[in-house]
Amino acid sequence: MATILSTYKIPQITYASTLVKNDQGRLLSFHHMFPNAAHQYMGILQLLLHFSWTWIGVIYTDDDNGESFVHDVLPMFSKRNICFDFIETFPTITFSTEIEDMISEGKELFSVAVRSSANVVVVCGESQTMAVMRTLLNVLAFDNEPVETKVWIMTAEMEFSSLAFQRGWSIHFIHMGQFSLSNLTKALLAGFQKFVQMRNPTVDNEDGFIKDFWENAFACSFTQSMEEVNEEQICTGREKLENLPKTIFEMSMTGHSNSVYNAVYAVAYALHAMHLQRLKHSVTGDEDRQKHLDQKCWQLHLFLRGVSFNNSAGEKVAFNHNGELIAGFDIINWVTFPNQSFLRVKVGKIDPGAPSHKVLTIDEEAIIWPSRFNQMLPNSMCNEPCILGNSRKKEEEKPFCCYDCAPCPEGKISNQTDMDDCFQCPEDHYPNRHQDSCLPKDVSYLSYEEPLGTSLAIFALSLSFSTAWVLGTFVKHQNTPIVKANNRSLSYILLVSLFLCFLCALLFIGRPEKGTCLIRQAAFGCIFSMAVSCVLAKTITVILAFVATKPGSRMRKWVGGRLASSIVISCSLFQATLCSVWLANFPPFPHFDLHSETREIILECNEGSVAMFYCVLGFMGLLAAVSFTVAFLARKLPDSFHETKSITFSMLVFCSVWMTFVPTYWSTKGKYMVAVEVFSILTSSASLLGCIFFPKCYIIVLRPDLNKKEQLIKRRK
């Protein structure tokens, strides 16, 4: 009919969304009392996205509108990460289709729908689709098929319609689980309910359909044969429409009824405008123009397109350039009751003219969810959302919205559900145990407050006090043979150097600052080189002393303080020069190491140049090796106070400590690396102090009887 009427350009006004192909003739003939269908589908998409329903089912009618919905609209859903558990068509009834076949197909269709893991089903149908759904779902219930409650989202073209035999059927399948779109903004037009209450089939003879409606609605008959008297009651005409269940008749105006009402008024306004135009031309004597208007019905299109009025409910009615009603949609939540009645509760709206972030407005507090979901927002996803600390992992051969959840790899977090990938924390933070948030890293360094730092500091101070006591003892007994026997001046310099070595260890403890970082390695290198050079000078002095006592020896001229002083000064000066070059060109500085430890920021001193650090350490090691070698070769020389043997053993311990220092130093991190160096400084210095000076202090303090010149001569003999 639409094609035939379009051929003659007869105006057609539809009360629902109707597919009009890209045919200019048909486009001009159609006027829709319905907003653009694209706005409706966009509204459904916005509703799905608002509630994060990404796993849905789809049922559509097998007609042009349904096909257009599948081919044009569903791909748009897919682009927004919504995928489909099933896409099925309603069974159709044709002349060649038996009713049993239709019911069998429909039963299979709804078995798939109600057993689906998708809790949301979008239904694209027409005005009679609800009656078909009720029939098929009732068949399932009759066959004791398990029927899970679903959230049905229905297009605005669908109305709640019932056939006569469905009067007593339950409507539990939409029990608080249905959303529908409607282009109705006012529930009741002025005077409509009063008009309906006044309808009487015995009086309204001009209405040829009212008696048929009355008989179907009230299950009665106006004319009965004798055989039918006991089967149906007689219609009296005094039945009340308001007493009918809402499933049979609604006293309020439905969306389609509202469209028909507005369509009639649109035509009336257009005819009125056309009549005024004709009168205007008749007054001006333009008879040809009047005749033209009378003969060409397509001229009515011009007036219909320009119609704009407010109906009795205060709604504005106007068309756009495509002949579509300029309006949005209401979102309706259906609430049913045990007596087969129901309410349409407006819970939101779709406003196509609003900014993109305000197209959909919805009042979630007003929504009543199905009892199956315990009044909680239903979840309709292919799988449970990935919890915090996990990310999505694609499953092969499954729709794109189906995925596994994989824990975040070490060092990464996810702080939202369903994240595509985990991410790194900022450099100064680290992941917590559940890998769902970042915690600030603690700044780590060898501090005086922690047990390790406190222990090393006490150890260093104790050794420095011990060194000071030994130095005081030597000074007090400086004229005794044991002090004078082994170069008193070198002993004093060595003790002062050891005292400074112990105090130097304190530079490595505490928060690294620019000053401490700059001087600590240089001070350590210079002081230690002086101490080791003193040991070397003492050893060489002992050897020369014994060699020079032989008759005719030419080494007598080397015996004395000049050689010892030269050794100490030259070695110390060389090390000081090396440290000066280091500090001038590659000065150490405080550095924050953000990556070595997971939960800590290591505050350390960057040495500036690793090569220079090992040059300083290497020169000190060379001195120690030479001292050990010389002392080892001289260990059997006669010595009253066993100093060559003491030096040999002390240098053995010293070299052992520093040989193990390098691998241990590089195998540790952060404050423990610093602790290794401090421990090596204290241990090696303590070996020199203990092995060389404590035996002498024992004799000076506890065995003064051995600290005599006679004992020295006696031992040499």
C-alpha cells in the first residue's frame, strides 16, 4: 500500500518507525509521528553502556525493519565493545506456515534466550510482538522449561497487546525486568480518560468497531444463538472499561495512541493552513491558483512539513526536513503486580539534541530490578569482571568481549576492574601485595638510628678510643726500650693514622650529603695509604737495622728516620695526588637509586668515576701487598718484641679483608654495600692495631719486667 500511495504522492502519516528506503518519491510522501529511529537505537546503546551490559541477546522481527536493525545497528553496537550471545528472529506466520511450526520454532528460540548466560535481551519488534512473546513464553512454562528472568529492552514500536485467549495469562516474565522506549512524554491527554469512560457500544452506533472490541474485551456477545447461551454471557453495554485488566485495556493513552492523536491534529492543522491559503487566493482573484490547490493533493505535503503546534497535553508537535517528529524518547521501567496490572514508570529520557554526555539521563534510584537479582544492578557480561590486580586476557575462538583474567606481572598493578593491561607504578612508588595500588617507597641509607648503623658507629668509636689509649700509653712510656726499639716516630704516625681511619668510617654512616660524599672516599684512601706506608716503612727499617749490623755493610747510611719519612711522605703524597685528580674531574655526589630495590629508594653516594675509585683502592692494595711480602721475608729475623712477625700476621689479615671486599661489595646493594665498606675499614684497621700494638701494650702495662734493655740484648744473643 505504501508503494501504491507513494506513486500518486498521497500523503502518508505513520504512528511508528517505518523503514523508508532512499527513494525521493517515498520520502516526500511519508510523515512520521515518530522520532528518527537512529536516535532510538543510539539511546538503547547508551543504556547498555551506562549499565556496562556488554553481553546481550538480540531478537528481531523478520521484516525490512528487523533486517535493517541487524545490518546497520548491531555493527554500531560491536564497535562500542558489545557482543552477542545470540541473534534470533521471531517466527513468522504465512499462508504456508502451520501454527504448530511457528510455535515449535518460537519455543526453540525462547529456549535459547531464557537459558542464555546473557541477562539482557534487546527485542526489536512491532505492536503485536508482545502478544507473540507472551504466547511463546507461556508455552515454555507449560512444558516446565526452566525460565530465567531476563532484562528485556524493547523498542518504542512495541505495545503491550493481548489476544482474547491470553486474558488470564501471567505476565511475570516482564516482572520489573523490562525497559522500553516510548515517544510519549505525558501519560494522559486532557479529557481522554473521561472520553473513554463515556464509551457505550449500544449508543455509539457510528463506530463500527466498538462492538467487536467490546465482545473481545469483556468476553461477551451482543447476539447469541440458543446453543451459545451457556457458553458466553450477554453484553449489556454497561460494563466498565476501567474494570478491565491493564493487559486487556489501558485507561491511559499509549504511545501509539498518542501518535495517532497527534497525526490527526497534524493533518487538521495542515488542511486548515491549506484552506487559509485557498481563501487568500480567492480574495485576490487568483482562480487558477485556487483550482491548482484543489486538484493537486500532493500540495498538502508542503503544509504538513510546516506544521508546528502544541497538543492538549502541552507537547510540541513539529517535523524535521525528513518528515520525522522532532522529539526524544522516554525510558520506561515496567512494574507488574499479582492482579495482572502493571505500571509504566518513567526512569529516564533520551534527548538527541543534548550534548553527547547528556544524551542519556537516568534515575537509577527509581528503577525496580527483578527479584532474581535481589534489587541489585544485574550483571550482563560474558564473564565476571577482572578484579583489581588482574588484567584481561583474550580467549581464542570466542567473542571479543569474552576473556580470561590474568594476574598482573611483578612490578605492575591494575587499579580498576576489567583493565586491558597492567601498568607500572611511578618510579618513587611500588606495587602493594595485591597489586591494586601503589605505595610510596621509603628512602634507604645506612643511618645511625637503625641497629646496623648504630653497631658500626659504636664499633668505630670503641676502636678509636682504644687507639687513643694505645697512643697515650706509648707517649707515657716513650723512653722504654719496647717503644724506642721500633722507630718511635713511625709508631706515633701509625697510631694517629689508625685513629683517623676509625673516625673516617663515621663519614659513611648517616644520610649522604654533598660534603660527606665528596670527601669520604678521598679521606679513606689518603689515611689508609699513610697507615700502610707506615707499616711498610717500619718493616723496611727493621730489615735495614739487622743488615746494617753486619761488619762492612754499606746499608748503615740508610738506617735512620730519613728513609722511613721518605717512604711515608712519597706514598701518601702519591695517593693524595690521585685523590685530588679524582675530586677535581669526577667529584662524587648524592644520588637517588630508584630501580635497584622494589620497595626502597636507595640514597647513596655516586663515586663519580668507578675507575678512579679502583685506582685509589688498587694503590692501597699494592702498598699492602708489598708490606706483607717484605714482612713475610723478614719474619725469621731475631726480634725481642716480635714486630716483624706481628706485621706479617697483621698484613695477612689486612690483605684477606680487602681481597674479600671487592666481590662482597659488588654482590650487595644500598646500605648493605656501604656497611660492607665500613666493616672492611674497621676490620683491617683493627688488625693493624691489634697485631702490632696490643702485644707491646701487654708488656708495657702487665709485664714491665720484660720492658728492659737487658731483655733486648738477651733475646738478640
